[in-house]
Amino acid sequence: MTSEEESLTFSGADRKIFIVALRNFSDACEPPKLTPECPFYEFTEAGPSCGEQCHDLLAGFGHDVPRGQVWDLGDGFELVPRRRRHRKGPEPTTKPFDAAEIRIHDHDRPTDTRQTVSLISELVVQLKSPPSIAEDPEERSYLIRACIRELERRGFARDDLMQLAVYSVSTSMAAYMVVGVLNRYTSEDRVPFKLGSEWVALNDAWAPETPERSPEETLGLYFDPRLTRRLFAWNRAQTLDELVLWTAPTAEFLLIDALAPFTAISDRPLWLLERFTETYLGNWSLSSLKLEWDYIHSDNQGCVPSDQMALRRLDVSDVAKEIARRVSDTLRADDEPAKIGVDDFTTIAVEYLSEERYEAAATIYEGLHSLRSDDATILNNLGFCLMPVRLERAVEVLEQSMLVASKPNPVTYANLALAKYLSGYPDEALSLARRGQAHRVSGRVWLWTVDDGGKFSLESVVNIRMYFQALADKINKRAGMSDLRSGDDGDPPYRE
């Protein structure tokens, strides 16, 4: 006897009529008046909703659907039926997606009650943190495993999560190795932490110290894509336990030329990572944008189950604009194998700065600057590190960051405003603060506060608007100038 689920012969005419009917059913189902007959339809607190599972079914089965009737109009023009409806975007009343805000909201909550975005972010942050400098290695290990367990419970594929772990650990390992290089040029008493002997051996193998090579040239060796490719190849063979412990490769393995073709992470898990942790499409890789475009048009399935994909809906026009911009600018860097990024050095730099080893932190970004002279983020970070020790140079670097940036970061406005104030230019400082406050930003950043005695303190700032206002108040006390409140629109920004 045949069960109901097995009664359809899913080939030939049976398959075709099913797909055509499903496609017509999906096209007729316009939000917010969803079709109650659909088995995926549900009524939530926000109203009628679904995970658009019909599009997932079409993506899985509908690629062989013919174009249907085509009318030849002559001169190369054809009239064809309209393409099927793409997935719906965010509702007009939906609050804009902000990954940083979600992470802040879920801070210190148990993993099983955190939002998916927060779980993925926590997993990546903990994996990227070297276990040797973690405040609580056992807590770090627990959080990694708990996040993976909970994400698997929500339907995430184990292989995708393991690839995320490989990606996070590998790029951070490369950045961690730079610490060993910096230790060569830093006095013993000013080294914040030492690398284990296995990491020192890796540095000696990858970038042997030679008299004719400058520190900047040595740092440049760590931006060779072959390094990250080989770290990826090593970590792809590791268990989760070994990834958590950051088990180092052997020097012999790191120097095997045959490993060069290995890449960091496949397109699907990279799409997953960027979709749930990168607020702005400008920070996505081109491969993720292409997958999102195909997903919106039901040409491929989501990177996670339908209910999880529905946590973030993207407008088709926003994706189209970003893809068009990439094609126009021919940003080939997005298609290159992953390599060390500027953000991978943040943990190390903050460690130096918190220990008042400003020159050591600045050396990191001086080396990066020698490789990427027009990178606005590198210039901002370099100026930030120089501010406590070389204020005049910091002002020059921060001004250069503003000039080369297509859209200056409000954090750069904050840094340059403080630098101008400390340099004796209060009018310029207030002007910069006003301009920076006008930009909507989100998240948490590191900024300087300076007391009346000139002592710098590193602060983790969430509400950058309050930072701008505090700076204005300090200037007003000395100069009697108007503050920023006259331009306040009541919408407090945040910055990652």
C-alpha cells in the first residue's frame, strides 16, 4: 500500500503540474493578505506571516520550469510572461535591521534565549579570541559549544558552523602571529603577552628575521594570501575541540606549497555569516550578494531554515543597487580568497593601548598603512593610537582618513574632534562634533577620554552622541561656546 506522501510520481507531467500550480499559488499570495489555505501560513503577534517556504520549494524543484508562451514581436523583441514574484522585503513598519543593537540587547543573556544574530556574533567573537589571553578560558570554551548547540537546535547545518569556526580561527591566527613579529621590535618590558613556543617557531619559519628587511616589509609577508590559505587548510582538518584550543600547525605544514589552492570558506556559510552579522550591504562579499539576489528570486534556497531566514528580509532594490555599485567599481577584492582584515588586529591593539603601549599599537597600523596607504579605516586607527604620544602626527593622519573616505566614519569625526580640541582649535573641534553627530551609526567602539591633567583613558562607548555632547560641554566650559543640543533630533545613534 502506498502512503499519501508517496502517491505523487514526482517526474514528467506530475512534476510539471505541481510546480506550475505552486508557482501560481505563490504569485497570488501577496502580503499582507496571505493565503490561509497555505499549510505554512500562521498568525503571529505582528499579523499574518510565513517563512515563504513556497519560494524555497520553487528554488529546489522549479529550475526546469519552461518559460511558457513566448510571442515574437520581431526585430529581436519578445513578449514573455512576467517573472514570478520575488520574495517580499521588510514591511514598511519594520524596524531597520541592526546587528550591533541586537548583540547589545542580548548581552549576558543565556544562550537559549538569545536571538540568532546574537548567537552567531558571540560564536565568532569567542572563536577569534586567542585562548591564551582570554579572561576565562573555560567560559570561552563553554560559550562556543553552547552557541553551536543552540544554533544546531534551530536548524543550522553543523558543517556550515564548522566552516565559520575555521574562518574565524584562521584569520585571527594570522593576526596573532603578527604579535610575535612586533615582539621582535619591542622592548621586553613592554610586551603585553608572549606567544607560545610553537607560534614563535611558526613566525621564524614564515618570516625569518633578516637585517636587510624592515619591520614594515616583515609585516607585509603576513598579508600574503598563501598564509591564510594554509591556515585554512590546517584548520579544516581540525576537530571542534582543536579549533577551540587554537591548535597551531607545524612549521613544515605551513610551508607546503601544494596547499595554496585551499580557500577559506565556501560561499554558503560566508553568506550566512554576513547575512546575520553585517548590517550594511556594503560590508558583504560579492558572492553573498549574488546568493541573496538568487534567494530573493527563488533561484536558490536559504542558507538556514525558512523561519531563520525570515528574521531578516532584504529589499530587492537595495541588493540590486549594491550589486550594481560593485560591478561599476569593479571591486575584484571581494572575490579574492579571504585574508587578514583590519578588524582582526583590534583585540591585539586594544591590549597594547590598555597597557599604555601606544607606540607598539601604532606600529601595527603603520605597517598596514605602508601596504594600504589610502585605507580610511587603517588611517583612523593609526591616528587613534598616535594621539596620546604624537598628537600633531595624529591630526595629520586623521585628516587624511577624512579625505580618502568615500563617506567619513563618525568615529573618525570623534577622534579628529578630540585631537583638534587638544591641539588648541576648539572651533574646529565643535564643527567636527556637529558633523559627526549628524550621521546615524550603531554599535560599540573604542574612544579616548582625557581628564584635566591630560591623561588618556580607553573607553568602550555605545552612545556616540553622548560622547560628542560630553566633548562639547568640555569645550564650552573653557570657551563659552554653544553646545550641540540645538541640532539634536532625539534619535540617539550607536556605532559598532
